[in-house]
Amino acid sequence: MHSLTGKNVVVIGGSRGVGRKIAESATISGARVLAVARQLEPLQRLAEEVSGIGILSLDATDVEAAGKVFDVMLPDVLVVCGGSFPPTMPLHQQTWQEFSINWDGDVKIAFNFFKAALSRPLVAGSTVVLVSSGAALAGSPLTGGYAGAKRTQLFMANYGQKESDRLGLGLRFVSIAPRIMPDTELGKRAVAGYSNYLGIAETDFIRGMAALPTSSDAANAVIELVTTPDRFKEHVFIVSGKGLEAAPS
């Protein structure tokens, strides 16, 4: 594990799934970590189980959220991982509210924190890591607007990098797009939804998708991208069970 000793790491969506794994890995790597999420109870469990980790409960979609977070800890590494669970049903069975949930959640969170990173701004040399999804690159027909929302997040990270470069802020925006991770709640929902739709067992669905990553694989990818930036010139990476791979341009 590479060292993050002396670094401030803020993880938005740090109470569960990939976000929690990133918070844990960053703490093990020596960072001062602040995990941010809406629900207090899972944050408290995290703080009890991981010594030294800081927690903050707030709604990251709120327009004032980023300022409140940065007042508690100004990050050297900002990980944007928060979002909503999408539906798992065909398009014609969804309501607009179900279809658009990730636009109102995931996209808005990324907007709030990318804007704050550029406006405050974060200190030169800081890194903003977006945890998007493999669905952003390959689509996801049973999850409504999820794939489009995660793709838009990738565009936004790209815009953030361009603005940092234009303004001479010295920030680095990098994104990962993990494939389905069956060990996360989001991944379990996706596996259940797709296997049910296809009429096959969940084990058969998983077996048919080679080299699926775990949440630990995604967390390790984030730590690697942050601690060895000279190794990675690209800005968007697929995460599979085989590790990191630059996404097609």
C-alpha cells in the first residue's frame, strides 16, 4: 500500500460500499480521513470500527454542503463517491422520478463539489477523484438514467480539469469507472435485477461476466492513482478484477 501520510482525504459517500473501502484504505495508508454521508448511523459504525477516522453527516446534494465539508477539512484528495441507488427495471416500467434519481443525486453531488474545488479553490497539487461507473461507458438498460448520469459525471470531471488548467489552479481531476462489484449493495441490486430479467441464477450471471472487481479493487485503484500520479497520464480508468485500465478515448 502506498503512503498518504500527512494528507487530508475527504470521501463523499464514505459510509458504505466503495466509499467506505476508500476511507478505510486511505486511513491505513496514513491519511487524515473525513468520511461524509447523509445517514449518521453507518458513519458512526465506521468511526467505531476504523480508529482515527473523522465523520460528518450532511446531505451532499445541498448547495451549501461542499463549503461545510471544506470548513471541517480542506482536502488534498477529494473523493466524490456519493449517490443514489437506481431502479432495476425496464424503461417503460419506471416513473420519471425513478428514472431521474441519479441526476438529482449523483450528478448534483459532483456538481456541488467540483464547483467548490474550483471556486474556493483547493490548494494547488490537490487531486479530485470521481468514482463513476462502468455503466457510463457501456450503458445499463435496467437502471433508468443511471448510465447517463454517470457519463455526465465523467464529462464534468473533464470540464473541471480544463478549467483548472485554464485558470492555472494546479488541480488534477481523475475518474474511475468500476464494473459491477457484487460485494457492494449497489452491485447486489444490479446482479439481482439483471439475473431476474434474464431468467437466470445470480451465480450464472456473475460467472458470465469475467474479471468483476471488488470494492477493495476499486479502493486500491484510487490509492494507486493518487499516490503514483506520474504513472498515469490518462484521466478516466476502468476498474476490473484485473486492475486499472485506461478507458477508450
